[in-house]
Amino acid sequence: MPGGSFITGPSEIALRTMGRIKNVNDFTRIILAYREGSVITFGDVGRVTDSVEEVRNASRINGIPSLSLQVRKQSGTNTVDVVDRVKARLNQILPTLPPDLTVTTGNDQSRFIRRSFEDIKLHLILGSLLASVVVFFFIRNVRVTLIAALAIPTSIIGTFTVMKALGFTLNNMTMLALSLATGIVIDDAIVVLENIFRFVEEKGVTPKAAAADATAEIGLAVMATTLSLVVIFVPVAFMTGQVGRYFYSFGITSAAAILISMFVSFTLTPALCATWLTKEDATSDHSTTKSKGFYAKMDAVYGKMLHWSLGHRVAMMAIAGIVVASAVILYPKVGKELVPDDDQGEFSVSVRLPKGTSYSRTEEFVKPIEKEILELPKELVERVSSNINSGFANFNIVMTPLEDRKVSQQDLMRQMRTMLRKYQGARVSVSGGTDISGASSRGGMGGGPGGGGGGGGGANRLNILIQGPDIEQLQVYTAQLMEKVRTIHGVVDVDTNFEPTQPELRVTVDRTRAADMGASIDSLASSLRTLIGGEEVSQFKDGDEQYQVVLRLDEPFRNADTMSQLLVPAGPGKTVKVSDVAQLKNDYGPASIDRYNRQRQISVYASLDRVPLGEVVTAARAKVEELHLKAGYQAVFGGGAKTLNEASNNFMIAILLAIAFIYMVLASQFNSFIHPLTIMTSLPLSLPAGLLALMAFGMTLNVYSAIGLMMLFGIVKKNSILQVDYTNTLRGQGMERHAALIAANHVRLRPILMTTIAIVAGMLPIAFGKGAGAGSRASMAVTILGGQVLCLLLTLLVTPVVYSYFDDLREWSPADTVRRLAGRKAAEKPAVSATRS
């Protein structure tokens, strides 16, 4: 130990006291006390052993002992980037490790993200190709098809610039936004391009003149469709809560892509048309692409249906009313959950033994379980990571890539539950689901209502918190609720975070007697902690190795009988036996007491199997009502149920705001209060179509499909905008209303079909794709795709009918009605008098 320094002549001498023990045997010669002239050393009352720390846990990978190191990323950082940097640093460390040491990755969340990212890239390319094929199918002109196809990469590359400026990365949500946008960003180009081509083909206008005139004619409609779609994403991007934070980049990226596509349709598309189109594109009859083939037949059939609809307006409105009303019937039949349960290729098996079970007993119990897990087919399971602690064991199972196996994660989890039922005396659960980000979610005990509950299982896991003042009454309610929850269809692995039987040896001190004998509770507790639990008192250095020196009572004496005879300090030079001042008693107590908002609580949680969270929550609320909780006690739904409720409220507000924004945009574009209402009649027509599509594909209403519904609202009214805008144009040229409706809808049928089918084609790879994260993406795409297809015809027929009704209403005058009624009564009055006479 340094002791300062002193000066001797010209030199400064450092003072250092040499007290470090250099040999293990020197510990036994440490003098503890003097008794009656004799020296008592440590060797007289104890022994020194070169030992290891007591084994309390074990870690294995595929049955081979291992040391686990868990790395957690900071909030807001990119998972893939963090994993790449960790692996790069690990590669630098590997050469310094012993050659017989193998380093493997036990759990890598970036694997799922990378696979999902690659799938989305493929979907983006396929969607772009299919959308371009649609253009060629209708126009049958290679140059026109190339012009339309160029709108997709141009818009997406422009979106990258916006993403870079806002600090967004290419992740699952931004890539999903881009892949969904492939069929949408081509819409504006198709509408402008089709109108230019129509001018060239049907009117014989030169390509350069057509590019200017046709773009000017349809510019208002394109701007209205784009801006009214962009405003859909404003409330999505700025929703609050966990869902809002996650979908922020999705909303901004989608809005940026669509705005850039409008700019492209007003600049690049007309410029290319003026340059690439030729006079040869204008044929002698000026109607080649419309008057022949499949489109001509569709146009003829649509014309007959349109004439019938305008002649039977009441019947069409009745049909529309029935369709809208059907949403009331369909909505309860669609399952609700936070996110779809994707195949993550990873899940965990947890085994809980009674609290207080030793590590050795836990290891003995879980060995056959680990053996069965390791015997799973290699074509299904890639890696098994085992972590065993006192009373608890967890096995993380990583499956082979989805494309290399035929058994899904959910099917293997069901097999595991069946296999593990035979292990009695333990609480065994199999969990592995999807959180809001689409990544695997496992493990963790929920503290408050927002927690996920114990045992993991993803965002769709049921978590109920029973809160109240008395822990014993809470235990009663918990036991009753667990039995009731087990009867709910689709609920598995019902458990609780409460551990009621923690064995403990209680030392109850007689304060008065202890004070009389000079012993304090602090000194008694401190002495027992050192003797029983052990305490690090020093460190011993042997060469380059450094060892902890731990003082502890020898193992044979660490029991209740010996503890009562232990001597503890009772003042200077005095000691007292523990039994003289305290009583020792074996008892049981809670392992932990959980509180939230100063209320004691116990969590009941469960996993779900083939049943949506919303359905289970409804059933669980009924079960909670059956408990008839006393005053001061309450049941709070946390985890996925809490987030689902928040998301539902946020989406309701977002939809209302989106509708208001759409109306304001349309009102400003059309300079009318009536025409926006005509256009927006397509919104309620699309809702049952979207719900029906989800039901047809066996999907649920979740955050992804809810975003799909909002996007559907923005997309379906594009058709109505094109119909209303050109009808107004023709009427402005002096055409009668009925004739204008017929002519306008015939002219706009082709761009409406082209844009609709382009969107459908662009989303087909997403809707029917397989692979990592496909379930989440598919629910959004199916909602848009199905809604577009199912409500297309109804929109084409109902919009002209509603237009005519609102036009009648605009021409209606209350004064004229009063005058007509007054005139009718005046005409009827003499007839009544004549009859009486």
C-alpha cells in the first residue's frame, strides 16, 4: 500500500507497505485474535481452498456447453446495422481466441429482417413488371408501355432522396411502402399517358400538341387523385403510440413516392410522349385499340349497365345502400388482432419448477426435455440454445429457413406442446410470436399494463393484470381466473407470474433481548449474510491470474441447526449466540410482489393458437365479469390487448381525419361542396369489399390490414374523380347531363380499368408471396387488392347515379317547391267546393 514519500539528501524515496499475501498458505497464518496469551490464526478455525464459484446456471448450444453473451441494440438504432458491426468486431477478436474455441450466433434477429427485405425487393420488381404488362395489354404499344414503366423507377429513385433527407433507412416498413407503391405510382402516368394517346389515336393530334393539350385537360383530375391519396398518409404518419411510431416512416415514404409520381406524370411522361410517340400511332379510324378485342366487349357491356343504372336510379341506390349496410354484418365476423402471426422460424420452450428448486434438481428434470428437443429432425431445426437456472430453463429453437422446410413454426409449436404434456410437476409453455415490428418476440415479464406478460409470445399474447390491496385475495382471484381462461377456445399455456411458494428460513429477532445483550439487528443480519451467503473480502494475485477471496461458513455448517448456535458480535469484545436473541423458523413467502401505480398486481397470461386476439379478449372480459371482484380490485388488460385497443382508437381518429382531409382537398380542387360528396360515396362502398376480401382469404383485421383499408379509401375514389372531372368538362362544353355522363364514363373506362388492374397486378406478388414476414404484408395487400376488384363495378355504376342526384339537388329550389305546392292546392280547392254544392 502506498505511504507517501520522503526526501533523503538528493533523493526522493517512496514509501510502500508490503502486506499482500503471495502464497495461498499464508492465509492460514493470518492472526485473528489473542486468547489467554495464545495466538489464534485463521488456520485454527477455517480452511483455505482453491475452488470455483458455485454453479447456478448453464448454457448450451446443440447440447454443447457454451458461454452466452447477449448484445442489445440501443433504442432507435438499425437492427441489421448493429448486427453487422457486432459481427465485424467479432471477426477481429476471433484470431486472438484459443483454436479449440468455437463462436456461433445463438439468436440473430437480423436474419428474419434480411429475409423479409429480400422478399420485398423481389415483390417490388415483380410488381413493377406486372403493372407494366397491364399497360401493354390495354394500349398494345411498346413505346407507350416503356414510358409508363419508366414512371416506377423514376418515382422510387426520387423517393430515396426524400428518405435520405429525412434519415430513413431501407427497412421492412419503408421497403413495404415502396413495394405497395409500385402499382400506385404508375397510376398518374397511366392516366396522363392514356389521355395523350387518346388524343393522338382518336383525334389525330400530333404527339407534341397532344402532350400539352391532353395533360392540361386531365391535370386537375390527376392532382385531385394524388393529393387526396397523399392526405391519407398524414394521419397515419402522425398517429400516437407504439403503432404510430412504427408506421411513421411507412406513411412518409408512401406520401413522398406518390407526390413524386405526380411530378413525373406532369413532366417526364408528357416529354417522353412528345418525343417517342409518332404519327403512325394515329390510325385511319382513330379507334383501333378501343374498338377491337376484349376491351371493346367490356365497353359494350358496361354501356348497357350504365344506361340501365341511370334509368333505375332508385334501384341502384338501394343496391348501394345494401352493400354499405353489409359492413355492419361483416365487421363482427372478421377477426381482430394486433399483427398477423408470421412464421418467424424461431420460438422458445420455457420450463418453470417450483420456486426454490435447486440448480442440480432443475438440470436433472430438464435433461430429458432437452434430449427430445435435440432429437427433432435436422431438416426442421437448425439450432437449439439451452439456458438452465435454478428452477427455470429456457430452450430457444431456431428453425431452418422457411423455403427449406414443409412444417411451419406454428405446427412445430403445437407438436412441442403435445410432446411436453407428459412432464408433470413443472409449468411448461411454448411461445413465439410477432411483435408490432414484425420481429420475433419471446420472453419477458410484464410489469405494467403495457407489458407483454410473462413468457413472451408476441404482440397477440393475452395478458390480464389483477390489481388490489391484499396479495392473498389476489391469489384467489388469479387461481379462479386461470381456470376460467383455460376454457376459452384457442387459449394455450395459461400461466401467471406469481410464485407463491418461495421456501425461506425466517430469523425473527427479539429486539428487547437483543438490546439488553448489546446486539443490533444490523450486525446480526450482516454477520449471517457473510457466513451463509459469503462475502468477497479481498483479492489474491498469483502471477497473471487474479482470484476473488470469499469468506463463508463451511458447507456442513450451513443449516438451520448450526445457524442457531452461531456467535455474532454484541459490542466490543463480546459475542452472543443467535438462538439467544432470535428464533429461526422454516416458512414460505412470495418470491416477489409486483406493483403498478402503487397497487399490488398479479399477471395472468396465455398464448393463442389459431384464434384472433380480439375474440379472446372479448371472451376473457366475460370471464373477468364472472369473478365479481370486490371493491378496490380490478382487472386490467395489458400487452397486446392494450396496444390493440389504443391502435383501434388511433385508426378511428385517423380515418375520420383522412375523410375530412380528402373532402377539403377535393372541395378546393373542384371549387364545389357537392362534387366531393359525389366522389366520396365510393368510400363506404369499399369498406365491405375490403372486409369481404379479408374473410375470403382467412385473414384478420390488424394494423397492416387497417392501413390497407385507409389506402383503399384513397385509391377507390380515384375512379370517381376521373368520372366526375370529365363529366364536368363535357358539360362545360355544352353537353346535356345524361349524354355527358354516358360519354364521360365511356372515355374514362379505359384509364380506370388500367389503373385498377395495374394496382392489383403490382400487389399480386405481395398478396400471394411466401417467405419471411409474408403474412403481415399480405394482409395489407389483400385488403387493397380485394377491395379494388370487388367494388370496381359498383363504383363505376353508382358514381354517375349519385352525380345525377346531387345535380338534381343543386337545381332544386325551396321557393319553386312552395309555389308548386301552393298552385296544386289552389287548383284542387274549387273542385272541392263544387262537389259540396
